[in-house]
Amino acid sequence: MARRKLPAYTRAPKDGRCLIDTLPNEILAAIFLLVRNVCVEDDAKYGVPGWAVSLTYTCSRWRALALNTQLLWTMVPRHISLAWQQTFVKRSGGAPLELSLHFSQAPEDPFPDFQRTAMACVMMRRNLSRTRTLWLLFDSLEVYPKWSDFLCIPAPELQTLKMDSADAQAIELPSNVFQGHAPKLTSINFDNIYFTWPSLAFPELILLKINHSAGLDPDREGGMGTFAELLSLLIALPKLRYLELHDLPHSASSSNTLPLETASLPQMEFLKLFGVTEAVLLLVQHLILPSTANVLLKVSPSVDRPGDSIPSLCRHLKSHSRTPVTMQMKLSLDELCFELGMEHETYLRGYGSLYPSLAVEHERPETLSFPLFLIMISRLVIEGFTVTHLTSLHIESEALSTHTTNFWPLLLRHARAVERLGLKGPALPELCIALSRFLEGGNVVDGKQEPYLPSLQHLSLWDFSFEPLVKAAMKDLETVYWELDGPVAQDPDTLSDPDEQQENVLEWIWDDPRFKWISALKKRADEWKPLKEIELEECSGLPDWQWESYLFGDAAISVSSE
């Protein structure tokens, strides 16, 4: 028997009762929780959470059910009023809390609200024993004197601790935070918070993220502890998987005369270090990481010795990095970034898109000119690790100048095994021209001399706009259509016979210097057969696929674009 097709809507029952009223309490409570999860971050006008009002004032049944569903009130957002926060905490009963507090001062009120702050701190202290997530956001030190005393009690259920100070005043944690008793604490995320390294020794930690977005205060930096204490802390965190440390101070690299311990982090998945080169390398050299760990080093030269940074990094790469097979590189006037991978990639997406085995970002010192910076980083790239085994290479160059003409050939000359190449940025045409040049000292195969990257098979061009080139090619022609032999023009006045053999009206573009780089690619594809595929990724300005085929030729097996 065929099933009866239901209408797109359901009529209300004659007795006026809505179908939702017939739902059992368990399902209705689950719906309430879904509403809470979706709306908990919604703007709360005058500090009133609209979703909570709707659930408790719609009808008596909803109100009774909502007030008796403790889990509904365990997520306490920071943007609602203190009165509503206290209401949430009271309604949550004894369920685990997710408490978020913003210690703010109204801009129109010149005097801090000490009473409100004190009440919030008391609420936090009384419920810390059942708090699972604690997020504290501070605006001004004047609002919360002695607030840290409220964290000097055990937090047996705490799993996540996040603290942000909105300005450079930087909050200080007590040395005995939670009295050292937070056995379930797995995540710590601080910004502009000062502490001592030993105070964070919670053995179940999986994530540790320390940032100083407002800048590190050199007068208080020493109060955080020594470099040796940092290593001792890491030794005490064997379950750590994610470690991110910003603003590692230069003093760390010169303040230790005694031998330092080595910290083994067998479960580390992501390591991100930011700071002066010497301090970052010192820490990395005293860590034992699994081979699968993803490492990002964002380094900057020290002010007193800016020229020592790149040689130090070069020596580290030569002694500690394995031979990579993939590399993504980005060069700008202010920094060099590259990512090294140890596994073959079938598709290059560009710098910053994948999780590499090692990523390095090096800022250009202000005292170092760009030409001299290029000379130094060329040594870093060529000598720091072996590029002869690279099979995939992505180059994103924002720096286009006469100074780069020697840098790129130097890299391409050594990377003979590259099969996949991605190009992006203003230097893209310059690099394409280099691909058609003969490799100095290269082999002769079938009577033809090797070009740069003789093993290249797949070329990807990223984010290039062809619109200026197409406009130049069209000139004053109102219509260009395509015959089998190429593009022809149909004069709208004479309406020439479509069957008549037409002249290729775009043939002249190959003598135009603006199309020189495309001619170089056509030459490369025609004269050196390993180049099988040219892909246009996220490029724009080509009216249709016929332009793609015409510009890049039939020698490439496929030309694709998005």
C-alpha cells in the first residue's frame, strides 16, 4: 500500500493545543538545551538574556521544566548582568559550571564598581570547587584589587582556565594558584598574565598557551622565573600536546651558565614558539619531540646583534632538521616564511594551508636592507637544509624587484627533483620566465639541454588576474570568437562569412612583452615534455576555457581553473 503523502505543514488541532505541548519533558528539555547552545552568545540588551526569559515566561509548564533542568543554567556567559549571572549559578544547583566573568568598568563611570566586583569574586570563590571552565577577562586593574586571593583555593573539577588582560597592566597570578590542586586541569590559555613557571605544574595539562599581546614588560619578565624553571615545568607535563609560547625573551639565551635539562614531550602534536632567534632555538634544542610533531618557529633578530640571527638559524637547521621533500615558501619585503614537509604532497595549497613538520617565519631586521636580507636568506635556504630532495615546492613572493632576480634562480638551480610547483604573488611572471631558461651545467637529453626544474610535471598558478592581459588582447575588437585554428574577429559591419578562413587576430600578442611569461611557459611545455599539467587556481579574468587553451597551448594535457 502506498504511503499517504503528508502536507508541507500541519494544521493546529481543533482544541487549540500546539503539538509541542504533547512532547515528553525529556525531549522538550533537550530542545531547551539546543536553544541555549545556539543563543548563549547572543547580545543581551541591558544584560538580560532573551532566550532565558523566553523559556521561563512563555507558560507555566515551560517555566517549571526550565527551572528544574539544572544543566540548562551551567553555562554562565560574561556579557549578561551580574544579577542574571547569580541567577544562572543558583539555578544550576550542584552541576559543573562553565563560568565566564568580565571585570569591566563603564567608560562613563570614572569610579570603579568595587561592590559589583567583590560580589562577582565571592560568587567565583564559592563555586570554584564545581567549576569546570573558568574564563576571566579584565579591563582595568582599578576594578579588582586583591581579586587573585579568590584563586588560592583548590579547584578539583576545573578543566579549562583562560585569562585575558585587555591592556598592558598585566595581571599577576598568585604563586599558589588553586593551592596546586587542580587534578583535572587540561588547558591553560593566558594573555597579558604574569605568573611563575612552577605555579603551572599541573600534570594533566594537554594545552598551554602563553601570549603577551600588549608587550612583555622587561621589569617584570624576570619575576616569571628562569629558563631552567621553564624546562623543569615542561618536564613535569608529560601529556602536553599543544604548546604555544610568545615573546620568549632574549635574556633567556644568555642568563644560564649551568647545563640545562632536556624535556621530553612524547605526545606533542603542535609546538609554536615566538621570540628572538637565540631564545627560540635554545628552547627547541632542549626539547625531545616525536617525529610527527608540527613545529612553527616565528623568530626575530635581537636588537644588539641583528646579523647573527640567520646564521644561528642556519646552523640549527643543518644539525636538527631532516631532509624535507616538500617546501612552501613566502617572501615579502619584511619577512621570509617557509614550511618543510617530510611526506610527499599530491596537491600544493600554499603557505599556511597545511600542517607542516617545520615552519619558520623570520622577520627582516629594520637595520638590514632588503638586498642584504636576500643574500642572507639565500644562504639560509640553500645551506640550512638539503633542497635537492624536494619534490614539491610552493613559492609565494610579494617582493618584486631587481634584487630577487638572483635569489630565485639560485633556489631553482638546486631543486632539481621538484615535480610539483605552485606560484603566487607579483613575482609569478618573473618565475615563469625563469622556468624556460636552460640550467647551467645541466644534462643534455635527446639533444635538448635541461631547463630549471627538469623534473617538473605539474605547475599551479594561484590568484592571478588575467583581466589586464585580456583587455590588451581584445584591443578595439568588439567580438572575438573561436575557430579550430584559433581566435578570429567578426566585423559587425560587414558580417563576414563565418565559413571563410579567418586570420588569427591574436597572434600579435606573442610579441608583446606583457605576454612574455606565458610564451615562456608554452615554450617550456613544447620543448621539455615532462611538464604535463598547468592549473589555474582561483585565477580570474579569462572569459572562457578557450582563452585558457589558447594562452597555455595544447602541449599541457589539462588546463583547469576555478
